[in-house]
Amino acid sequence: MSPTSLAPAHSTDASNQADPPADGSSDRLLTIDDIARWFGVSRAWVYDHTTRKRPLLPCIRLGEMTRFRRSDVESFIRTHAKHHDSKGSLHDKIDSVAWKAYGPRPISGGQPRNNREVRQEMARALLRLREAGGRLGEAALPNVLLGLKSEMDKGQAKQKLRDLIARETRNVVPPPVNVTLRWFYENRFLPQKEEQWKITSLPKTKRFIENYLLKRFGDFLLVDLDKFRLQTYLNELAPNFSKSVLAKTRVYLNSMLSEAVELEFLPKSPAAKLVVPRSGKKAANLPLTPEQIPQVLFHLGDRDRLIVRMFLVLGLRPGEMFALRWKDKQGNSLRIDTAIVDGIEVETKTEGSDAAVWLPVSIEKELEFWRSTSESVPPDSFIFPSARGTAINTNNFLFRVLKEAGKKAEIKGVTHQMLRRTCSTYMAQLTTVKDVQAHLRHSSSATTLEHYIKSVPESVRAAVESLDHLLKKAPADSGQRAN
């Protein structure tokens, strides 16, 4: 076999080929340049076929270097020789009519086969099914009756077509991989993406995917997921969930199924053109009113009242609050450099979140009083430990403390984020947006304005008052009111 069958079309000129490197030693490792000269291709082609493009050349990684054994390369050529057709034109024709809507790639020995290999087998089968005579491409492929739609589903039709192709090609085509969405998520998607997600959001992202995607579609085969089924699911969620939940569901579905396409488990992503429907539930994003704040505080114990006051005044995130240690208190400021996520101490949400916040005198005194109530307080101990001395669980505090206090005060939707939003809303009435951004440690003032400040700016209020005063004035040239 000539290795040109593995090279790009523009590199198939035999005059550009070189003989295998010969230096008298069969044990010498070959370089990318050696393989490129041997195959008559570019260095980029060799590199692609050692990293991401199939068929993959067997190689040895030595740090940043890539080397090849001559015996491995020769074995690679012999393995793929059966796919080379001496009639180049037929080889090209087979590729040109290859059926790409085949579904998941067949496997051989438990490993995915080369997709080109599958397409060639399918194409050859279709060519044999054609009526004899005529040039390729001039006559339409014959219609093959697989059965009535009322008597078989799509999966059964595909299997019958595979059996037909196997008979025509005198070759048994292995069945497709029965890959479910859950299997693909756990064995392909998550191992690649897990390290790219922020550690602070990783547990929340996993829970979201489990609750909104895998509970519904986890046991579905990838080939059975179509646009209609996915869009119908989004439409079902719309009346009861916020736009944020709908958008995230669409994003993660599309991300997973696009990765399935990239890894050649699917021919195309059925989630690529999903539309986020109108949400019937608007996310609560209002702050507490000045009248509601004392009502919530009234139903809290001493420790919890101090914690909620710090949420309201300092605008801390819950993970940051419960990661605070006494050594982080430096005079009239608190150093925020870690956060608790699912019981694990990690870095703050963003680099900008790693900063100090100012402690008002009253809160600083309350903290010192709180410290004095404990017999022994090492610098490394948490300011607000649980009964076991560990960090307080944020969900426990939300449901056992905040929700209960809100229920007793008859206030719906009391959450950590509502307290942080209350802090930003009322602080914006006293200073600039830049100051609020610095206090909340946001990376962008746009985030502060869009998601946290829910008050009307003073300049707008003054303009509305002036407009009202202007429009209700009587005309200067008439002292009479219209009848």
C-alpha cells in the first residue's frame, strides 16, 4: 500500500513521496519530519493525525516531543491498506456518496471504529444496491422498502437497513453503540469539562444537570433524542420555572450534544436550534423594604441576627460569610479570601472577590461581644461555627433560618441573594455605582446595576418630579380651566 491514501487530496502526487527513512538502524525513533517525508504530507497533517484526526498514528510522547517506531508505522499502514482502493476515482466516489446520517458509530472490540470506515462500508452497500448499468451519480439510488411506518419505529427501520447492507456487502456490520445520555455525560462529557468549570460553581452545575437533564433524558439513547422531544420538554418547564433555568437547560443540552457530534457519536446536534420559551415564572429579585428588615430580625436568635445584619450591611456571599475565621478580622475590616462550597473551603468566586470589606463600628463591637461568649477562640476557628465546630452549611442556614424567619414575618422569598440585593439597593442611594461595585466586589459595574441595584437613581427621581411639575402647570396665556 502507498501511504498516500491516508494523506490529504492535495498531497497524493507520487512524485512528492519519499522512501521510508533508512539509516541502518530499525530501532531509531522517527520524528514528525521523517513521517511527513515518508508519507509525502505536511507536518501539520502528521500532527493532526497524532492528536485529533482519525485514523490516529501510533506515537510516543516524550514531554513536548513526538516520536514514532518504524514497526508501529508499518503496522499502521498494513492495517489501513484494506481501505485503499487502487482506483482512486472509485475511492473518491465512495466518499462522495457516503451516508452521513448513519447514527452512532459502530464498535469493534468495544472501541469506536473510524467514522470514515463506516461511511465507506455504507457507501459501498448503497452502490451495490443500485441497479446495474449507468455511470455513478447519473441515476438515483433505488428505493428500498423497509416496512410500514405503522409497524416499526425509527430504530427498527435503522436496524433493518443495517441487516440489508450487511447481506449486500457480505460483511456483518456491528450494531451501533447503545450509548445513553447519562453514559455519555459520565464517561465523555464530564471528564473533559469538569476541570474547566469554576470550582465554586462545580457542585451547583452538577446538581443542575442531574435534576433538569439526566432525570428526564438520562436513560434515553443519544439517537433517540430529537429536536421535537427536547423543545417539548423546554415548553413543559416554561410555566413553572424562571427564564434563567430555561436558558441553562438549553445551554447544557446543546453543549453535551454538540460534544457528542464532535466525538462522532451523533451526526448533528438536535439541540442546536432549540428556542428558550417565554417563562411563566418571574424570578423574585426585589430587596427587603425598610419596614420588612426589622420584622425578619425580630424572629432571629442572637447569633443569626448578627449574621443577617452582616449580610445586609457587608453584602457578603453565604460561602464567604461561613468561611470567615477570627484571623480574617483585622481591626475594622474583614479579609475575604476563601469561600465554603459544599463543605469544602475554596478560593473566592472571582479574583476581584478576594478583598477586604469595612466593618462598621456597631458590627465590630457585636463581633467582639460574640467572641467573648466563647471560652476559647483560636485564630483559625470559624467566626460562626456549626454545633460540631465545622463551617455552617449554606443550605441549612437558608431553609432553617432565613426561610423560617421570612415565614414568621409573612415575607416570601427571603434568601441570601435578597439580603445582598438589599445591601446594594440602599447603598446606591448614598453613594456612586462604582462604590457599590467595590463594596460587593463585582468585576463589572454592569453586574451591579443589572442584577443587584433595584432602586430609582436620585437623578431620575429629580427629573420625574420636574417633569410632573412642568406638565401640571396652567398655561401662561389662560387663567381658565377647560370645561
